[in-house]
Amino acid sequence: MPNFIFAYHGGHTPEGEEEVAKTMAAWQAWFEEMGSAVVDPGNPVGASKTVTREAVQEDGGANPISGYTVISADDIDAAARMAKGCPMVADGTGSIEVAEIHQM
């Protein structure tokens, strides 16, 4: 079964203990819903830079990545259906780019 990366864009950093707990519970529930399909729950990421031959863009580009997860699914459509359950997709604060990871 192929693996897919969920590249998160957007979202927000929760503030205060109550919001952090609520956010973590939502993500944990989503991961539990996906079960053994979660290969690597991943992590949020910090500031990014977009590097091209011409320049290094300091702000990460138009839509910088904010985190990642690796999952296993039958195909990209199944992976995209799983992505719809993501808390930041559900609350409208972010999006997920889904791509198959090709083994070399």
C-alpha cells in the first residue's frame, strides 16, 4: 500500500492552556480515526524559506507549509478523503496538499 504525505498549509497556533488542550484533543481524535493508516503523525514546522536558482524567499512563499503527516492509503483519492477529517480543514483555517511518496 502506498504512502502519502499530508503537507499542511495555514492553521493557527492555539493560545492558552484550554485552546491547546482542545486543539490537541481534536488532532488526536483524527489520528485515532485514521488508525493504522498513520505511518508518521509528523509535526508542525517553523518558519520556512523558498529556495530557487534565482533567490531565497525569506517568507516561505505564497502558501508556506505549516506541518506534515505521512499516511498509508489504497490510492490518492482514499488519502484525500482521510485528509477531509483534519481539524484545520474542518474549521476552515487551513488546507492540506496530498501527494504520493514514491519509493526510489
